[in-house]
Amino acid sequence: MANSTSAANPELWSSLLEQALRKSTLFREIASFKEQAGLTYGDVIHRPYASDVSVDSYVAGTASTAQDITITDNSMTIDRFAIINVFVDDTQQLQSRYDLMAHYVEKMRKALQEDMDAHFLLEIRNAVSDVDNGDIAAGTAGDPFAVTSTNIVDVFTYADRYLLAQNAIEGNRFAVITPAVYQKLLTYLGGRQTQLGDQVTQYGYKSKGMFNDFKIYVSNNLPYSATWTPADNPSNSATITIDSVVFTFVSSMGTTAGSILQTTSTAQTLLNLQALINAGGVGDDKNYYSLSAANKRKVRNWYATVDNATAPTKITVWLGGRTTAVTVATSEVLDVWSNETIHQFFGIEKCTDMVVQKEVNVKSGDQTSNGKLGTTFLANCVYKAKTFYEGTYKMIDVKVTEATG
């Protein structure tokens, strides 16, 4: 018997259009918004800090010496303008089973919230203190370490120790950790998640509860960093690759996307690379050339630091919103990528300020006048995160390798 009935079988389309799972955002739970009320207009907040004073001994009949005092400016510039542009053609919507407009408006809102969250968590790079391999494994200070179910308690006690040593004693403690680190914590607890006492927080984020006086948050939006140390000045046409974004070193500036002018000085070449990354991939066409539009989107939450502001020998690239290691490579075999780190954010609530000058907003416009049948949707927001002087002492950067023990 060889029945053939497949032509009678209909193909059915679900009534649901799937939304991809997106990262949870938590910056509203732990950021300070005290400067936001004053930013209904303007673009800069100044919050100066004062130098310290010391106690002198007084000798009877002898004039005391006045101590110099200094007020140092510290400012936040609101310069994060984010936008997503989506066009839905009327004919596409007419023939679609799904409400494409509603679907993409919701997707854009969530993407912008994730962007703000990644930018906020990237502020951990400003922490004065860290917990590193020198603390946990008696290794090299500054290097990351593997978290295990055996040393997970040490992670929290060292973070607490450094906060106390910096007189950060007022306020609620928190720890933003990756799923991998959270798994080690659960293993230490024998898998008994109920010991942490999870709870729904003010803005609807479900924290994982408390451990050693730290409120636990789990995030897939924490930053990753790696350090590149070139053996010498990159040769013409040499490349480095960071998360598939290629930077090409050239002896004369052309129009190749991601080109970096390779000068006679390794230090200046590194400064050119740093400038392109910190400009969001936008070139000056003289020392570095713009990245492609797709790669500009990737690097908008990157940040580059050098070991010396005037004569650097290496550069550290921070990638916001990664949580897991990325592929880094170089075309020159003697160059080294090192210290690949996933940064866990420990601290005191409100250690970092956040100003959302314009909340996520979606505007739409008919495109008939432009010769198209359809609607353009523009989702946008304006914001900035900043850790002021005092806040840098209220956060601890816990440096972890992706490969946990």
C-alpha cells in the first residue's frame, strides 16, 4: 500500500508572532536619580568635590598653619542620544497575519532599555577597588580569577571588606552577577535557592534574594574586557579583531572602514585606536576612519582605556552588555591579548547616578510625502550614567574569568 495524501494536509500559521527573549534590565533598581529632576533642560551637571583636611598638633603661643583647600569640578554631560528607525510598508502590513507595527514598537522599547542598562553597568570600570586573583587565589593582582563553589564566599567577604575599608558603610549592598557565578552560589548552598529568599523589587525586577548582606541580581548585561599589548608598532595592513569588528592599521589614511593610522609611535597608534572606539566608531578621517553602520551599533557600548595617557603600551577594551567572553585576535603573532574578564558589579545602592532626560518614546510618521506607502517608527531616548567621585569608593569590581571552576 502506498497512499499519498500530503497534498490534503494544510500548513497552519500560529496566531502568535514570537518575541525573542530579551535581557532583564535592573539599572532602575540600584541607580541614583537625584540629579534627574534638575535636567528638564540643559546638558551638563556639575557636582564638585572638596579636598580633605588633616589634624595638626597645637603648640601654645604658636600660630597654626593654614591648610590649602581645593574644590575640584566633576561633571556629567548628557550625551547619549539613542534611536531606532523601523519602516513598515502598508502592503506588508496589509498582507501580514501579524500586527507588525505593535510587534516592532515593543521590540524597540526593550532594546533601548537594554542599551541604557548596559551603559549603566559599564560604570563598574570606575571602581577604586577590585576583588581579583591576588585576593582569591594568591595570584597576580589585577588578574581575573575563576569562581568556584569553594571560593564564592570569599568573593562576598572581600567585597564587603573593601567597602568597609573605604568607609562605605551607609546604604544597602547589592551584587550584580552573571548566571555562571550565580550557579556557583547555588552549588555552595546545596542548590537550595530558597535560602536566598527571592523577592520582587520596586520596579518589578525579581532579585534572587540576599547573601552575606548583599541583595543578589543576576544579569546578562555585565561588561567584558580584554587587554591588547602590541609587541611593537603594528605594521601596515595589520589587524586586530574584537567580537568580529576588524580594525586595520594603515600607513596612510584611506577610506577603509575601521582604519587606524599607524604612526611612527606605538603610543600614538594606540591613542588613535582608543579615540575611534570611544567616539562610537565615528572617524575623524585623519587619524581613524569610521566603522560601518553595523559595527557602529556594536561599539556604541564599548569603552577603551590605556595604561598611560601620554605614552601607552597597551589598551583595554570594555564591551558593555556581553557577560560572556568574545573572540579577540590579532594578525601579528607576537602581539598578546590578555586578562579577559567578566566584571561583576558589587556596591552600595545609588553609587552611580543615572539621568534619563527623555524616557523611551516612539514617534510615527506617514511616508506618503516621500513616495512610500507606509509608516516610519522612531523610538528614541536621551540618558547618561555617571559615577561621581564619592561613588567610585562605593563600588567594587569583581574580576572573574569566563571559565569558572
